[in-house]
Amino acid sequence: MKLVDIARAVNEKLKPLNIPIVSDDIRSGFERPAFFVQLMVIANSESSTMIAITIHYFPTDKKQLELLKMTDKLNEIFSDYTINLAGEDAISISEISIDMIDNVLQYRIDTTIDKDMNMFEEKDYVKMQILEMEGV
């Protein structure tokens, strides 16, 4: 699982809102309303990776009502607390936090992804057929 796959999956969940997703540097200018999706690795260990996904929503006008309505829509989209990736993989959302700073909605999703401890494909090894133990 790659960060790019997670970003694509989040963008797919946002598609039904029909609001452009800015993928370039947001300082270069863009039309509003728009989303900007940012992924950040918070912690990385042998067994898991903690990721923060922040969806920045830039409203058409700078009214709080529009931000509140978008918060409700995002809450509905992520109400199942999962993000479905390509294939049958999915990641669970552990926490959602919401902030409104300078008339921009910051919808943060925290998730922890367990790393696959099985390094071999099933086809790469032979399963044990019979186990014999002495002294039992």
C-alpha cells in the first residue's frame, strides 16, 4: 500500500461532491470552491504507520455557513470510518478532527496502517501437512 493509493482513494470519495481537487501547490492560485488533500506520515515503525490525511476546503465565499455545510457533507462521506483502496483493501479511520482556520475548513483524518508481517506470497512456500511431536 502506497501513500499515492491512499490519496487516490480519498479523492474518489470526494468526487460525488463535484468540487475540483487542487493537486498543485495551492500558493499558485486556483478557483474556489476547491479541495486540497494533504497526506503526512506522523509515525513509522516496523509494525505500523500512522498517517494524517487533511482535506482543506476553500469555500466560494468566506461565510461560516458554507464551511458548516461542507463539514456535514464530509461527515456523511466518511461516516463508515473506512477508506476503500483499489481491490478489496480498506483502511480504518481511527479519528476525525475538524478545524476552521482563516475561513478554510481543515478536515483531518487519522489512521494507523498495520504493515503486513507475512513477507512471502502463499505460492512461495509449502504448507505443513503433518506435525509430529515427541513427548506429548
